[in-house]
Amino acid sequence: MVINLSRYRWVLIGMALLLGAGCLALVMCTPSKQRPSHPNKPTVEHGRYITWQEVNRIFPRYAKATIIDFDTGKSFKVQRRAGSRHADVQPLTAGDTAIMKDIYNGQWSWRRRAVILTLADGSKIAASMAGMPHGAGAIRGNRFNGHFCLHFRDSKTHGSGQVDTAHQMMIWKSAGILDKKLSTLPARQIIMTFFTALGQGDKTITSRMVSPADIPALIEDIDSIESIRINSIKESSSQEYQVSLRVTYTGNHHPVIRTGSALVPVAEGGLIDYSSLRAWLMPPKS
């Protein structure tokens, strides 16, 4: 039997239109797989890049302020208690201590973090904090055993009396001048800054110091590194440097330590050639 489809063409066209509309509605109502499953990183206003000498004047002992963590946007209140080469501060209350510890993923650490210090008058200053309670503490009931260090532009450690590279690069980050500073560094300081940032676990700074193609591998590797100590940097050729390192890796039961000398290529534009360096940085097999 032969069916004459021409008699039903308007019926078929109508059915096709209805089917197309239904498919479109289904697509519109279905969440995209590419949509991020987590909220966007909070936007934190950069702080002023001012010297420790000026901060020491406008943030005196016993002054209260708010610290904002640059990466998470979480904030807590503090009071400056002491410090001559940088500020020694303490969380005001037990609640503030809990927020600070949460910023450090529930575990106190000497790792530096880029922060903004907001004074009582609303002034915002680029700073860097280390998240380890130590020394004396005098605020009762805050559940913080001691104080922690808050550094600013050109501030120094109390122990060595030297400017701390890790703190300073975090201050560049919170001041919004990281790219500008990195573009002016000579090769030795580029290497020093890169390994320091790698040891601090900072993905933002390290990602800006390698080629875009190397970023996924870098992000994959960085969490396995607990800390890095740089012993020496010697020029091997015009674009390669011999770097003596002590790398501590995270472990399930105990840390794994590797010491040795790595050949570090510095590519065009002052970028670290991470693809060449990666094999050396891999944790040693137990």
C-alpha cells in the first residue's frame, strides 16, 4: 500500500515544530555541565602598599583592627600588642581565633597568607600574616596561645632582623602589584620567589611564574609539597641556574624529605620552565 505523505504535510510540520520546541525547553531547563559547582572566589579590595615605618605610626600598640584574608574573604578582629620590626597581634575573642584557624584549614601553620589590615578609620593596608601562635599572649579568653606576626612593606623578622621574602611577596599580592614586581626581578630573585611561593603553597603566585601550558601540572603537584628551603643559587649558563634545595613533602605518617641540586631553566620573559623542573620535584618513592 502506498501512502501519500503530501496529504499530511501540515500535520507533520506541526508535529516537528512541537517536538523542536520541547527539545529547546529541555535544553534551557537542564543545568550546564560547564557551570562551576562552587561559588566564585570573593572579591577583596587591595590594600595600600605603605612602609612598616608608616604602619607603625598609624597602627600603634593596643589599637584594634580587622584582618581580611585575601584568598577567602574571611575576616576577624585583632589587637596589636607589641612588635618593633613588625606588628605582633592577637585575635580579640575566641570567635576571632576560630575564624583565623578556619582560614588555615583548622591547623596552625607558619605559612604566610596575603591579608588586608583594615583600621578603625577604614584605611586598608596590604599585609601578610603567619598563622602560628607563639610567644606571649595577653588577651584573656581568646583561646589563642600567644601572638602571631603581621608584616608590611619592608618590615623585618625579630629573629634575623632581615626582610622575609615570603611575607613580602604576599604583600605584593594583597597590594595588587604582584605582576609589576615580578616583571622587574632579576633571574636569581625570580627563582628565589618561585620556590618560596611553591613552599608556601600559593597557587596564584606560582601560576603567574610559569607558562600557561605548565599551570595544570603545577596545580596538581603543589599540594604534595609541605615546605622548601633554598640553600644556594648558582648560575650555570645564561638561562640555567643550579639551585640547592631541601624539599619536604606531605606524608600520611611522616614527612618525606629530599635534598639535592636542581637545574632550573628560566625561560623567555622570566618564566620558570616548570616542565623541565617537574621530574626533579616529584616526591621520591618510599
